[in-house]
Amino acid sequence: MSLIVQDLDVSFGANTVISNLNFEMKSGDIVAIIGPSGCGKTTLLRAISGLLKPTKGTIVLNGKNIEKQPCEQREVGMLFQRPVLFPFKDVLGNVLFAYKRKKDADMDQVNAILGELGLTGKENQAIETLSGGEAQRVVLARALLTHPRLMLLDEPLSALDVDLRRKIAHEIRSVLKARGIPAIHVTHDPEEAAIIGDQVLHWKDLQSSDDSLNEHSQSNTQIMGEPSSAPPNSITEQDTNDD
Amino acid sequence: MKSTVFRTVPVVLYLSMILLPLLLAVDRLMLVTGSNPFESMYLIDEHPFGAEALRFTFIQAFLSAVLTLVIGIPIAWWLGRYQWRFIGIIRAALTLPFVTPSIVAAMGFLALIRKDGVLHSIGIDLRTETGFIGALSSSTGIENSGHIIALLVAHAWFNLALVVRFVEPKIATLPPRYEDAFRMLPAGESTLNRLTQFWWPMLKIPILSAFTFTFLFSFTSFALVRWLAPDMWTLEALMATVGGSAGIPNYRLDVSQFVLGASTLQAIVLIAALSLSGRLQQRNSREIELVSEGYSRTTIGRPGLLPRIGILFATVFALAPLASMALASVRIRNRTTESYRWSFEAWQSAFQGDLSYASVPEALTNSLVYALGCLLISCILGFFVAHSIHALEKQKRYKLAQMLDVMSMLPLAVSGVMVGIGVLLGVLKIWPALFSFYGLPMLPHAMLTTPFVIRILLPAMREIDSDYDAMGMVLGYNSTQRFFKIKIPLLKPQIVVASALSMAFSLGEFGASWVVLRSGAWDTLPILVDQLMSRPKYFELVTPTAMAAATVLMFTTFLLFVIAERFRAHRGGGF
Amino acid sequence: MSYSDQDSGGIGIIRISLILSVLLLAPLSGCLGTIETLEECVVSNGTDDNQLTILTYDSFAIPDEVLNEFTNQSGYEVDIKREGDAGSVLEKMLLTSDAPQADLAIGLDNTYLQTAQDNCLVAPHNAAVPDLNPLTLVPYAEESAVPFDHGYICLNVDTEALDENNLSIPTTLEELTDEAWRGRTAFPSPTTSSPGRAFMTATIDYFEQEGTIDAMTWWEDMANNEAIFKPGWSETYEIHYSGGYGVWEEGHIGDAWLTVSYCHSPGVEAYYGGNSTISMALDIDHASFHQVEYATKINGGGDAPAVREFIEFLLSEDVNSEMPFYNFMYPVRDGLDLPETDGYRYHSPVPSNPAEVSNERIADEMEDWLAAWRDATGYL
């Protein structure tokens, strides 16, 4: 797996949200990006997933330009801040949304993932009855079943309390690692970033609208697969990720 | 490109099906009369009955709205403030009148005031105007005051649910401590002060909204005026009666002139009332903090004697006309003596069609086919027009979206009879063969229901979290798949509500049908009831047969609502 | 902006379609301008679809079995389209004169027939007509319309109310302007009601024969005597007339002792009232109107053979003799009359001298009479 984001600009009308962002990611690692609310982290993930169209720049996934590809063909998984579950289906129904046709569903795999995430027995529960943590687990199960090439985690735990957040953060890391799915995790919480990410980066270092910083950031935001080759400016209070 | 077609076709269809006939009708009337709609409006009183119809329309609508509030507010108050044991049943009973087809309401009230009916037997004589009604008639000099009273009470009966539905929740969910706090203040010491300075400001918006809607419905009410106050003219009733002579060159120009002027005036009043209620609704949405009903009710506790009597009276009032009607279908006068017998002869006659071209089963079949057709047309068309408006809004093309939005609301400013005349004049000349087309009645019905469907679906579409669509995309669903697997299921509650409303509306629709389709073997049930009732009644089974047909219509409508309620699995607003 | 909205550059099509729809109106309204009265009638035939489409009024009620019998005999399916009354039938024919929607009209009477002829709405029927009661051929006896039933419109009084109030049975119209009759008479408006129109026409002749006052002066006097004017027969007869079945009905007021109805209405009352009625028809010379109702082939309608066969069927002895029950009217076949059963015929006097007003005169002057009547009474 490789992901290269080059010279990415995203603006909404006159409002520039991301300017000249460069970012590269190799191998099956999980990268956590820390930044304050409203800085554009979500926008970056939406641009990578295809939910919005960048104003300028290229996005290369596994050696192929995808910035013109519609979202639904990009084969990425995504967790939003709030768990997005369809209210008209129960838990199992929501999980089976991973398959376009019901008959394609691999029930063994479905049951295995539900078990792994502690959801066994809740299959027929209405989604209104789930707790926030359970709901996000259901979303995660569904996303995993689509076998994404890349998982995008957009502050998925921000609505949960601290203990639960920690617990689910560990779960997320574990299921992703077990399947070797690379992921980008954005958050404003350093602790969460530290739990989930192999690498932890600061948003301000990825992008700058100031031209003078451009060259600097461009050369320094290369994220390499190997932790040992971590660039100097990637924050590395990291890395005690042994679940 | 595909989605563009999806958005353009329904808009064009909507414009040509729903708006075009009306515009063509106006065009034709302008051509025949040589005057424009606004000029015609000033000429309404040149029609021999125009001025009287104009005056009575406003007066009866105003009085109906006042009476509705007078009856409705105490009921809403009692219902909202206390703990009631059978609140679900009481609410259902009070809502029943509002979903009753107007012709059924008319038959219900006729049955209630008939010679051997309940009211007559307790000395309230709205027929021959003896007793205190007669005294009222002679003291006020108002001819047929009994008829007018019957009409006003029927309008109040019909719209009672509006007051209860608007006002009751406000009372039921207001935190009791607000009132407690107000009582402590010097201003809150007297009951009068509490009413004027606390409750009125709290409740004025729902009360005014209910007033506006009741005024609106009474303003264009037709079946009730036709049957309960046959001596009186409203604009709607007069238009329906003389409308057939309109739009013919060199023939009864006064009628064409009147129809054009009265339609314009009605449209203006309807638009004004609708925009007023829209504005009130907006103000209403700035809510203060609310508590759950249960909490508020428990605090105040169980009702005393007066509220109990009041609610009992309200429930009986809501059900009495319908029950009387059902009874009147099996109560048959004897030929020679002033006595009655109980018998199902009228039901037999209704089902065999002895007294009419169409039998009840035939008319019911027609009604159901039209209701289903109306549902399909208005829900599909309404859905896609709402979809197009919403899509434009998402693209921030607000001007165009707003233009379409306003256009989609225009038919709301048109009454049933106006739609009927619109179809008659608009379609007849361009495509007369349509008048031999069995499906024709679906057109006026869909014209009347599609705007409601759009009004129900558009806000729901706006409210859908865009994350659902985003999630669908991330999961790899293309736009068609997202549409059927996500959007439609998310909108299901509103679609069910819209479908039930379209069907029920079509089933009970009277004004437009009365103008358009009193013909052929395709009578609908409401038209059959009217036709039976219009027959010379030398034969004693005529009235009971009409009552039997109306009873079938009533049960069919209620059944539909019960089914819809079952279907509406979760969420979504009430009817 | 998300991808789902990307390919919508064509949303402009909505705008174009809006404009197109509006533009569409222009040419269409143009073609609305072409309705005009023809100077000479051109008889034309529409398409034959082997289905007989009949345009009639609501209360014309031939039972399904009888229609089925016609279908069995002739092979033609029958489709019936109905309007509120004879006037609406004429109006529908006028409205659809360019493309008639029916083949046969049933129910135009001698007050409407001439207007239909003047507007070329009817065509010769070519049916074989049996011997008819000669009286029914007085107003019109040509090929474009054939009588199928008839009756007399006259004043009906409540004999019981007259007894109770010591009033004698009126023998002149002038009496009705007396104080004793104040507020006690009810008339359907000639503008909106066929019986009303017929009776108003009779009053024209009545006062011309009398040579005293103008009919409209009498109507004005009646209005001043608080006569009750209502839009239709059902309102006057059912709600206001105290002598009819209305007493049984909802909304009955019963303040009128006299109203306009058929001379044989008391007969129908008696028939359904176990040979008993308090209602009585007045035989006042020239104050009744002989109404003849016609079957007419619609000009431009199709299925001429079916029209012909249906007219013959309608005039057959079996069907025509049932008119007193189907339509509460007299049969037209020579030798047929109202049935004797339960006082039907006994209570149905035939006026000795009904009004004499020609169809042509009715067509020419009706609009003026109506306007004058509205002026005189202040009613619609």
C-alpha cells in the first residue's frame, strides 16, 4: 500500500481550508494526525475518500491517480465522528450493508467480526438501543467487511467518555493490525493518537499556506513506513503500541 | 446526465400536469370575458349572488374559526393539563373528524339533526326552527339560522382536531414551574392576569395557527355548505353550482366573469392565510424549554368533575354525527304512518345499486383505483420534485430552488372546486378525449395532493444527515443504489404519511370530483353519496341508502389510516 | 461539492423546461380562440367505436338490467355520462361542440332544444318512431329530436295547510300576491332550475292571455310578498314545501304551502305514500307548462346505428311504459299513461290549457326573460 498526496488545495468558495498539502504514506502502518478542531483534518480525509473534490493536487493510491475517481470506487473505509448507522435496519442489517447484494455476504466472516468486537447477541437489536461505543463498533465491523485498501478514521471516538475511548482505541488498533489494513487517524486527542497510531504527526507540520514554509514542509512531511526512519519533525512521543 | 433527466422530467411533468390546466383555464376565462383576473375580482358583485356569497363566505369562515376555538381551547386545556386514563383513545376520537371525508361529515350532521335524530329528540330543532333556534331566528331576523348554526357547528366539529393538535402539546409540555413562578409574582395573582399575561403569550401562536387553518378550511368548504346550508351561498358553492356555464363564448358571460373573479379572490385569501400560518409556524419553532408530557401531567394530577364532563362531551360530540349516520342507514320510515323501522334494506339497495347507476361496490372500486392512482402520481411526482428542489439547494442554487419551491406551493392556493373548473376548462378544450378516459379523476386529485406530498417530503429531505449518503458512497454504493437502499428507506415514515394522506384525500375528495366527474360509470363513493342524496326522495329508502354509502366511505377512510399507522414503523411526525 | 452532484451541469435544463412550459401556453391559448357559432349546420359523424355513449342528467335512471337488455339485443355497449341537469347537458354539448364526447343526448327539453339546434349541436336521428301522443309533438315534430317522455309543470299546494289556515285553493296567480300568502310560496330559480324555467315561461303566457299586468310585475309582487326563491327544485320542494315528502327529510323547513313541481308530483307522493297525499296540483289555465323531453343524436357524435336503435328501444312499449318509474314522467307512446297503482294517476291531473309558448320564442327571448326575472325578483 502506498498513498501520496501532492500539492493538495481544498477551498470552499473564497475560504481555503487546505493549501498546498503534501503527504506520503507507505506500507501497512497507521498514521495518527493531531490537530485542533476545524483545522481541515476532516477535509483531508474527505478528499482522500472522494467525498469531496480537491480544488487542486493529486492523490495517488497504490500507484494510481484517484483524485478523479468517484468515492464509491476508491475502496476505502471510513469512520465518521458520529457513528453513521441506518436507522431503518437492525445491527446485522447495518453490518450487511458491507455487501451490495445480500447473497454475497460471507456470514462466517460477519459472525467472526461481530464476535471479535463483542457484538455477538446484539445482531437483531435496533440501532437506537446501542450505546455510542457499540454503535461505532458496528460501523467498524461494517467497514472491515468491505476489505478497504485504506481506513480513514475521522475522530471516531470523540463522542465517548475517556475510559471507553481508550478501550475502543485499543480495539481499533488491534483489528486493523490483525488484518494489516493501513489507516489514517485524525484526532485532537494526543492520547488517542498515541494508542492508535504507529506514527503521530502534527497537522501544522503537514500544511502551510505560507509560501516560505512550503519547501520546508514539503521536504519534511515524508512519512516512511519504518518507525526507525521517522522524520525529525514528526512528533514521536509515540509508539508504545503494544495493545 | 442520468440524474439531470431524473430532475428535469418530474419538474416538467409537474408543471404541465398540475399547473398547466389551471393556467389554461384562467387563460380561457380571460379570453371569454375579455378581462383580467384582477379586474374580474372587482366585478364579483355584478353577479346576482356574488355580493351575498362574498359576504357569507367571510362571515361563516370567521365565525366557524371562532366557534372552533371556543369549543377546542377548553378541550385542549383539559386534555393537556391532566392525567387521563385513556388519552390514546380520547385523542383518536378527537382526531377522527379531521380525517373524515367532508361529504361524510355532511351526512353525519344531517343524520344528527333529522326528525328522529338525537338533537331533535332533545329539543334542539335545527330543521323547522321551533324552540330556541326559532326564537333566535325571529329575534335576529336571520333567515334559516338553524342551517347556519348547523354549518358552523359542523365546521367546528371538523376542525376541532386542529386546535387540540396545535394547542394541547404546548400546554402538556410546558414546565409547571413556569406557571408556579408566575403565580408568585404580583402580576400572577389573579386568574385573569394569569390568562392574559401568562397563558395568552404562551399559547397565542398555536391558537392563531389553528384559527388561520380553520378559517382557511371553512372558507373553501363545499360539501358541508351544500348540504347543511343549502339556502346559503359561499363563493366555493356558487362557483361549483354555476361553474358548468363558465368558459363558453357568448353564453352566460356573467358566470365566466364571476368564476374568474371569485377564483382570483379565493387564491389571494388562501395565499395570505397560508403565508400567515407559515410565518406563525416559524415563530413557533423558537421554542422555550419543554418537559415531557408525563412529567407535567403528573404534577397537576387527575382531572376534576368539570374537565371530565368536558372531555366526555367532546368525545361524544366527535363521535355523535358518525354514529347517527350509521344508525340512519338502518332506520327507515314507514310509508303510511309516522313511524320508523330497523332494517338493512338500504344497505341491500346500496350494494345492489338499485337507486343509482353505480352500486356501492362499483363506486368503492373506482374510489380505490383513483386513490391508488393519485397516490402513485402524487407521491412519485412529489418525491422527485422535492428531490430536484433539494438537489438545487445542495448546489447552493437557491434562487432557482426557491422559484421551484414557490411554484410547487401554488396549487395549495387553489380550492377543490377551482381545480375542478380548471380541469374542466383547461383540459376539455385541448384534449376532450380525456373526458372519456377512466383515469381522468386522478388528475384533479393529484393536482390537489402533490403540493402536500412535496411539503411533507422536502423538509424531511433537508433534515437527512448528509453523512448517510457519504457513508453509502464510502461503502461503494453508486447513486442509484444509494437512492433505493438509503434515501428511500430513510424517508419511509414521511412517504407513508404522504401516501396515506394522498389516498385518504383522494378517497374523500368532493369539490373537484363534483365538478369534473359526475358522469359515466365511474362515480366515486363521495359522488355516489351526493347523487343518492340529491334524488327526489319520494321513495323512503333514498336517504338511508345515501347514509349506507357514506358509512362505507367512512369506514374505508378510517381503515386506511389504521393501516398507515401500522405501516409507519418508527419516527416521523403524526398526521 | 460531492461527486454525486458533479454531473448536474444540466440542471440548467430545469430552467429551460420552466421557460418551455410557460412558452407552451402561448400557442395553446391561441387555439382556444377558435370557438365560434357556425352560421349553417354541417352534419358530421364521429368515429364508430361500437359503444353507445349517452349524455344525460343525474336523475335519468334507466336500470342496469334494462341497459343490459339493450346491449344483448343490439350488441352495443352503453356508456352513460351524466350532468347535473338538462341545462348542464346543453352546456357540456356547447363546451365540447368541436369534439363531442357522446353520441346521444337524452333529456334536452323544449326549453333547451332550440338553443341546441341553433348551435348545430343536434343531427337527424333516422329512427323509426312509433305513434306518439300527438300532444308531445306540438312543440317540435321534426327529425332532429324525438320525445321520450313528457309531463306538466304546475303549482302544487299543501291542502292540509290551506285547510288549517282557512285558505281556499287558488284559481289564479294573482291571488298569490295576497297578504295571506306572504312568505308561503317557494319557487325554484329559472336561472338554475328546469322546472323553474318552465314555470316562469308559463307565467309569460298566462299574463299575456290575461292582458292585465306584465308577468315580471307579478314576479316583482311575489318577491314583495316574500316568496321564497331557491336555486333548485330540491331546495324548494324538499326543504320549503310543507306538502311533500320533504317533511321526512333532514334540513326540512316547511314554510311554503305552495311550490312549483310536476302536475303529477302528488301522484308520485301518493304512489310512495300508500295511496295517500296532502299535496295537490293546480289546474290553472295557462299557468302550467307542457315539458317534453327529447332524445337527440349529437352532431359530430359517432355510432349512428346504435343511436337509432337506442331511440327505438326507448320508445318500445316495454321501456316507454316504465317512464313513470324510471324518470317520474309520462310515457310518450300513444295509448300509454301513468299507472293506476296506489293513486299515481288519480292524483295527477292533466292541465286542460297549458301555456302556449313556441320553442323558437323560448330560445329567442329566454335570456331577456331571465334578466328581467332577476331584476324583478332580485334573485339569481
